[in-house]
Amino acid sequence: MDNFYTLILAAGLGKRMKSKHPKVLHKVCERPMVEWVVRSAKEAGAKDVVVVLGHGAEEVKSALGDSVKYAYQEKQLGTGHAVMVSKDLLPDTGNIMILTGDTPLIMSETLKKFYNFHLKEQNSITVLSSFFDVPDGYGRIVRDVNGNVLKIVEDKDADDAIKGIHEINSGMYIFNSDYLKKSLQYINNNNAQGEYYLTDAVEIVIRLGGKVGAYSAPNEEIMGVNTRVQLQEAEKAMRRRINKRLMLDGVTIIDPDNTYIGPDVVIGMDTIIYPGTRIEGKTSIGEDCEIGPNSYIINSEIGNGCRIIFSMITESKLYNNIKLGPFAQIRPESVIHNNAKLGNFIEIKKSVIGEGAKVPHLTYIGDAEVGKRVNMGCGSIVVNYDGKKKHKTIIGDDVFVGCNVNLVSPVKINNNAFIAAGSTITDEVPDGALAIARCRQTNKEGWVEERRKKGGL
Ligand code: UD1
Ligand code: CA
């Protein structure tokens, strides 16, 4: 298949989104809508992609960067006008695919077939059409008795007979460059909306001796997003695709309607994802894991055989066979080694947890290195912040930290040390030592009775 140019129309404001941001930047499964369109075009073989900008041009540019070229349409005088302002960026020969920035569900496979159909038919224009039970609002494809495409009539310009046509214009086309450039000269704005309609090119090209055809695509793929209600429908459809791909690759997803997985996430075979789980960004999860219910994982790497329940993990790495949760949070830059067990209501921040370490309940570890097989008792915490600066704590291998211990950073606990429950540790603890840092208990016999007699209790 040879290369073709792609023009993506994205200058409109999208009033019905009721937003401060340009419509095409609203996200569907983590990516701006227009980015999905750019990706599909490129995957289908587009050589150069030109995006026509208008409203919020700078914002769109910073989202797409230099992966595409840009044309600028100062006033949005219609789809035909949008192509006119881009004309100099388009080649004089070959084919040009025209897409819109608000149809994120269009798939590269469909665009490939569309392009091959255009070549095979040797068309001057091929319109991507679709059949809708309720075609309201769309331009209609008008054919003659032999089925040849004659013209496209906009909904606002249509009479009752034309409104009865169910074949609609998706707003996507492939043009022969030569015919596109010729037809632009003849497009005017004598219509109900006073706009330069690109759809008028169909009649013009036929008049100039060209051949026009239509290629039909599934409804879902050509769905345009104009409102937040449609945005949510597009999100749902995209999510269904992502989840389906993962399931076909060997991942069990218990309830795909309630599982939110980003397009860049990789998950290994025989992993089970329970409902209410959201996995975002560049996250990878190994094989034989159980994730969720209700877990949230962002830009993290998780090995094999991990069990994560009701927990959140951000920008961290977990090796293999780790148990996490319920109700644990792993904050950025943490590394958890094999077989560690991290239980309920714990928080780990920018710390390394050694192989086989146990942090079972109610613990905070920040800016620390925790050795192998360490046991952190219930309620033990690292006091890493002095009100101004963060400090580091190092705990060696096989250390036993008793319950309700404060490790005031910076401090070092050497291998095999034992920290008595309730201690506040401020000094280095030698290898194999017991550290106890709390007041001795004193029992005052008969104190309660005496106090009561004095009327104090
Ligand atoms: C257009 C088609 C209609 C089709 C429908 C499919 C025309 C005249 N009509 O109508 O036949 O059924 O799409 O969704 O083309 N844009 C610009 N500059 C402009 C105007 C629009 O860049 O001056 C962009 C918009 O940002 C949008 C796309 O072109 O991405 C479509 O424009 P829109 O106004 O939504 O066209 P429709 O009225 O929906
Ligand atoms: Ca539209």
C-alpha cells in the first residue's frame, strides 16, 4: 500500500461540550480524541498528517507536539474552508484522506480497507458512510437509481424525502489530490448555514468528470463526539475494546464494564482483574496476579504472582509474589522486592522494601531502606520529616521492629537488631543489639483507691 496524506479537521470550538478547552482535547481512555485519530491514520499508513487548528490552537499544538504538521483556520467558515486554508500543505498528486478530530473510535483497519477500496475503484472521491436507524443531524448520501453517489445533502438543507435516507456521511473522505484542489475553487457558501461545505465537492467533482463512491463503516467507528454524553459513550466503547483485547490475550476480567484499563497497559497471562480497578499510564503487570477489587495503579511495574487488594500504587516497582492490602498505598519511587507482605493501612513512600519483609499493619515508611526479612510491628513508623527537610533511615536485614516504634530519621538500624515496642529511636543501633528507648514502667500500688477517697476520681 502506498503512502497517503491525511488532513484532520479540528478547528471547531465544540460549543456543545460546554468547556474552556477545545473539543478534540477531551480525553477518551486517557488520550485526547484527536490523538486517537492521528494514531489510527498513522497506523493505516498515513505519511504526513496535517491538523487544521482554530479554537485553542496552542493547546492542541502542545498536546500533539511535532508528530504532525499544522494549518491554521482563523475563522471557522465551514469544512470546505478548513481544507482551503490547508491547501498549500497538501500534495498535488496522490491521495488525501480527510478525517475529523472528534471521531476517536475510527480504527486503522477500517481506514486501510477504506483506502484500498478507493484505489480499487479508482475513485476521485470516496466518502466513508454508515447506515443509521436514526440519521438525524448527519449529511445524507444521495444515490441515483443505479446506486451511484450523486451528492451529499446536509440535514439542515434536506427536504423530507432526503431526510428519509439512512445512509449518512461520516465526514471522512479520501480525495484524489488533483480533484480536491480543483473542486475547492467552486465551493461556495450558498446554503442554510452560510458555510463552505466540503460535502459540495461531491457534486462538483462529478460535474468535472470524476468518479465518486462510498465505503460503509460500522456505526460505532464513525460516531462523532459533540457532547459530554457522547464523550462517555465513546469512552465506554473504547474501554470495551481495550478490555476485549486483554481478555483475548489471556487476562481474566471479571466485570469489564467496571474495570478501567488504559491503552498502554500490558498485563500477563492468567492474571485476574477484579471490578472497580483502574490501571493507568505505562503500567505493566506480570502473570498470575490478582488485582482488585477496587485498586488504582498508575505508571507502575508489577511482577508475577502479586495479590493487590483495595490499594493504590503510583510510579513504583513491585517484584514477584507480593501481597499488598487491603487499604495500602505505595507512593512514587518505591521498590518492593520479592515475597514482601504489605498489609492494611500502610503507606510506603520513596522507599525500598527488602525481600520477604513484613509490614503487616498501620505503618508509615518514607525515605527509607528496609532490609530483607525485616518485620515492622503494628503502628511502627519512620519519622522522616523534621518540619523542614526529609531524612533517610536505613534498616538492615533480619531486623525486628516492635509495635508502635518511631524511627527518627536520619537513623541506622544494623542487621539482626531488635527494637523494643514503644521505643523512639534516635541513635544508631548496632548489629544484633536490643534497643529500648522508653521510660520504665512504675506501678503505684493502691493509687486508685487513695485517689477516690480524696474525691479525685
Ligand atoms: C459534517 C458534514 C456532515 C457529516 C458530519 C459528520 C459538512 C458540511 N458536513 O457536518 O455531512 O454528516 O460532519 O459528523 O462537512 N471544522 C473545522 N473548520 C470549520 C468547520 C468545521 O475545522 O470551519 C471541523 C470541526 O472542528 C469538526 C469537523 O470539521 O471536527 C466537522 O465539523 P462540524 O461543524 O461538526 O460538521 P457537521 O455539521 O457535524
Ligand atoms: Ca460534527
